[in-house]
Amino acid sequence: MKFLPLTPNGSTPVRALTIAGTDSGGGAGIQADSRTMAMCGVHACVAVAAVTVQNTVGVSGFHEIPPSVVADQVRAVVGDIGVGAAKTGMLASTAIIEAVTAVCTEVGIGRDQAVPLVVDPVCASMHGDPLLHEEALDAIRTTLFPIATLVTPNLDEVRLITGIDVVDDATAHSAAEALHALGAQWVLVKGGHLRTSTSSTDLLFDGDKFLEFTSPRIDTGNDHGGGDTLAAAVACALANGYTIPDAVAFGKEWVTKCLAASYDLGAGHGPVSPLWRLHQS
């Protein structure tokens, strides 16, 4: 694959910001975002929105960071270091979503702003454990989506947000249209959970045209952190000046290779792994 450009040693690399929750098991969340950003040659800045208690078999609890502290982390990073792109992951509550939306608007992050924003609307872990208070779904729809440059829901999140159960191409198109109507500039309906073929197709929509991104389906049970990894890779490409379609193409290829390099960990689902990059010239 075509790698993102690496900055010479001693020079300041491209920067990106992740606003998300932690994963104590190291497979998803801010840990997955930071790992992918590092392997893409991007300096990762973080704003922690929640601390989870989890491992490979599930999430047993989480603690929300005060919304003002989440927003202050964003201000501190952008005001001093500066970022070329940002992404969100687990935001946990309406109050945090509202605080993140307000601070991103304030510092120039989001659609029609200088810094693009990738919104991964994390609602639950891959085990089905909730990572978002139920009432916060409306805040995602009405507050966060309208400032998003790109949203990247999986099919479970599509169903929760739009009520549409994606089972084929027609319903995927309908879901993309419904998501776009909520205000995001671009929508990516990820097809990884639609296990009806030997390939995996993600559908990108900008309100006018549809683009498909297809890759071979990787047969593995170790797919923890796949959504975070895709969104982080897209953010890295955007920070490097890629267009949305080119950034999505990069992210799709990146996460496919991470799935192929995934490994066993603990008693449950192991993580996708960007460590394959260490073995490439």
C-alpha cells in the first residue's frame, strides 16, 4: 500500500487529535487511535473523555471525565501544538458530546472549518456493552453530526441512530441518505458486520454521489478496535492533506492489513494490529 509520508528524524511530524475513551485492555479507544497514528508517522494528541474498565471479554464499567476537563484538553492541545485533523470515539454522555461540539466549533475543528473532524459514533463495545448513555443518542444526531466532516458508523450504530437495519445494498444506500440528512458533510456506512459475502464493502456518500470501497473479508475473531483504527487512519490521511475519498481508501486498506495482522490476546477478542507496519520498508 502507499504509506503516508514520514517526517525526517528531528523534524516535527504531522499532528492529529483523538477525543475518546481509554481501553484498559489496550485494544480499542485512545490506545488503538494512538497506536495507529504512531504507525502512520503522525504525532497523536489526546483528550480523554472517559476511562473504561475492560479487557478482551467485555466492559464492566466506565468513568466519565467532567465535560469542562474534556473541552480544556482540546483547547490546550490546539492552542499550543495545533492539529491537522481530529477524531472522536467514545463520548459517553450528552454533556460531554455538547462540550466537545462547542469546543471543536470554538477552535476551528469540524466541517467547513480548517481542521476536519472524523466522528466515530461509538455506542457500544463489540461485546454489546453500552459505552453511551441512551439519551445521548439524540445529542449525537442533533449536536455532533452537524459539525462532522465525516461520520463512520458500523451497522449496529447505523441501526441505533437511524432505525434502519442494513441487510443489502439498497438498505445501505437508504442508511447513508438518512445519516447524511442529520448534517454530516460525508457519511461512511461500514459494511464489515454484514457477513453475506467473502468481501467487505464500505459505502461513502456526500449527499450527491456514492462511492464503494471493497476489500477481502479477513476471517478472524480478533477484530477488537477495528472501527477506532479505521477512523484514526482516515484522520491521519486527512492531516496529511488527503481528500475524503482518498483518506477513506487509505483507512480501508490500513484496517484490512491490521485485521490480517490481528492476534490472540486474553480469553476473548484480540485486537487488530497496526504493528505489521514495523515489518514493511
